[in-house]
Amino acid sequence: MYNNTRFHQLLEALPRNLIDRISSSLQAGRYDKSFKPYDHLLALLYGQISGVRSLRELETGFNAQAAHHYHLGTGPIRRSTLSDANQRRNPVLFKTVTEQLMAFMHGKQRRELTELTYLLDSTPIQLKGHGFDWAEASATSRNQGLKVHLMIEQRGHTPVYLNITSPTVNDVVDARHLRLEADATYVFDKGYCDYGWWQQIDEAGATFVTRFKRNAAIQVVAQNPCDGKVILSAEQVIKMAITACGYAASACIVKASHPSSWRPTIWTVQPRILLNFIASVGRSSCFSSGSSKT
């Protein structure tokens, strides 16, 4: 009796007609007609999930499950064919499929959730050694390879934005391309310090939470004590005037509960929303101490 594999169950959320439609519009099967884009995507997903380190391992492992190929709608693979497809097939195909799936999940969450909180950050992909000489031209002091810019929805842990760039692309430069949503809360670190972009978030009717740089021009206008039941130890209401872009806003600063790390750490243009946000997420990892960008 045949039983669905876990890999098959994962693929149930991947509409084949979506892949075929995108492939047709991009003519992604033009050079490898016997190895269709759907087969290519399945091979790549299998390789990622199984953690293989070479095309030979991928070929051996995938073909060892020949009994399941029919139900997956695919067949055996050859590493030479996969290598040719990796080189010649338009990667925009896989980028577009990912964006379509994220858009579907995002739309579903917007219907189910009244408040959305987005966590925005980047992470490096180190590419060093044989075959990665091309990455040296754009290497930085911290990264040689690529940079992944990612935004996830906090409650559902669902990615809603993803972009892969050169490591030389600054975090906030990529973030300026985001489509801002009213009533949403964006959480990011000091790498996204751009007063003009902060103003755009404010004008879009959204809220943001971040960390100040040490030289931020702020003026404390009031201070309120906190009861210490959440992760706050003190609250300050401040005014921040950004004369370079003619923007001024009231904001709220809070300090971490650990005395050793006393300094303003969080900024928002809507203080009450910030306190509600902190109370709802508790000791979230996005507020933990660690290396920060200056």
C-alpha cells in the first residue's frame, strides 16, 4: 500500500499550475524541454531539505526514491542535466514563484489578523572557496557572497518579502522598495536608520520600532515611570527634529530592564501602540541584546 511521503505532503502547498503558468510566461523550459521547470524545482527543494552538499549526492538520494517519483509527478534526474539547467534556466522563475506564494499567504493573514507586525532584517550568505572567485569583487569586510533581505510577519512566522542582493547593498537601501501598509508595525535595527524613510512610514499610517544611533538629535520633553511588569524599566516621551528633511515627530523611548544595558533602545512615532506591542509579544527575541549596527 502506498503512503505519501513527508516531502509529498510539503509539495501539496505548491500549485503545479502556478509553476507551469509562470514558466510559460518566462519561456523557462526553452533550453531543457526534457527537464521541466517543475522537475527542476522539486530537485532543488529536495536538495535543500535533505542538506546534500553536491549534485552527486542529490542525484543519488533523489533517484533512490524512484517508487515515489510517479506520485510526485516527476522522474529520475541526472546531475549533468541538473547542472545544465542550473546554468541556463532563468532564475527569475523561482523568484516569481516565491513571490506569488508569499503574496497568497500574506493576503490570507491580512484577512485573519487585525494587527500585523513585521520583523525586518538581513543575513549574509558566505560564498568562499573554489568556484566563488566571482564573489570577491563585491566582498565587504564582513561578507563575501550574497545578502538576503527578509521580512516576516511576527505572529504567523510567515515571510512576506525576500530579496537577494550583493553584500554591498545597504539594508535601508533595499527597504525603501517595500510597500508600506497602514496600521502595520515594522520592527528593525539601526541598520535601517534613514529619517526620510521613517517619515514615509509615519505618513503611510504605520508604526515602527527600532534603536537610535548614539548621535541621534533628540530632546526629552517628559518622563513616565513604568511598573516593571513588562520588559520596560522606564519610558521617556521625546521630540526628534530631523531638520535635513523638515520632519519632526513625537516619539517614545524605552530602556531595557537589564541595568547593565541602560540606554534608549526603542523608537516609535506612536507611543501607546509601542506599549501595546511590547505587552503582546513579551520577551521577544527582537528585543534581545546583541551586536548592533552603527
